[in-house]
Amino acid sequence: MQIYLPIAELSLDVFLLLAIGGGILRVENGGMVSADNIVIGSGIAPPRPDGIVLGSGGTLEGVVTVLEGGVLAPGASPGVMTIDGDLIIEDGGILLLEAFGADPSEIDKIIVTGDLIIKDDARIEVYLGFDPAAPLSFFDVFGSIEIDPGFDGPDVFTILGSGASNGQPVEVLIGQQRFLAFAVSPVPEPGALLLFGIGLAGLQAARRRLG
């Protein structure tokens, strides 16, 4: 099942749970989903994602929580998503980010008007289509940023056929914290895979945290 909100608004008074057996919610081009709490994923480890939210130019209004089994991606290709509220990436929840070039329009951006909370075993996956010479920054956060001490940083993968170099060191900024990862395991462009509900779980990157 897919739900498209290209230029529309879906409002719920209290709670929206997205754990819909591989279903996809696309919020893009000015679309908005509004609820007090928006929960993506079921909180268990399925064989593939059981709740996926894609958006480019869309807004999620409320407290957005990504549980295990859930995937949040700003777009099926680089785009901007606004979280008008807090964003919480729980253990096992996936935030999928793409960077295709050095121009800001080629790099995903998540704007969070509230707080950003990243748990110890949250998964932030960065997919590269080029070799960045400068640190990558995907977040604009207007509230506080809380990163659990056990979080090791993003996993970085090169996109198959993009020319990005396998094994290259990549710095990612989250607030004032810097993380260094080494890009590994060339994979297909992830946005297309997510449209078919195919997960990229199980891929691991060699990484270390910068103090």
C-alpha cells in the first residue's frame, strides 16, 4: 500500500501509527501530515521495513518517533523534509540520508523545529554519490540535540555506479559532534529500493567516533 500526499494535508487529533506491512507514506511538494504523535515502524525487527515515510518538500507536524522496523527518508532522491516538532530515532530505527554532490540541493536536509534525540542503537545511513571534500551536514535543528553516548555515528555506503570511492573517509556533522566513517559496500540507489519496500538492513560500515 502507498499513500501519496503531494499537495494536501492529513490531520489527526492525537496519534498516527505507521507500521503497515511494508506500506509507504509519501509526503512531498508541500504536503503535510499532522498528529500529536507520528510513530514510524512497529518496534520489532521485521525481515524488511514495516513502515516507510518518504518526503521531499513535505512536513510532518508533531512528535515523530522512528522505531525499529521504521524508515524515515527526506526523499526518494535528495530533498528537504521539515519536522515541525521533535524527532526521535529509537534503537533500530533508520534515518536514511543521501548526498549526490557538493551543492546543497544535492544533499538531503531535515529541518527539526523541536529537539533531535538519537538513541544508542539508532541507525543513520548515509548513501554517497560523490567523494565529499568537506564534512556533510544534513540537519538544521532549532531545539536541543541529544545523542546517547553509545551511538557510534552514521554508516556510510557508496551508491553503485555513482563513481563514489569505496573506503573513503567521510565526516558527518550532527550538531556540534563530528563522526568519521569509511564508505563501504557499493549498493543500488536506496530511494528506488524503498519504493518497493526492500530494506537495506544488515549492511555494516567500519566507523569510529570523533571526540
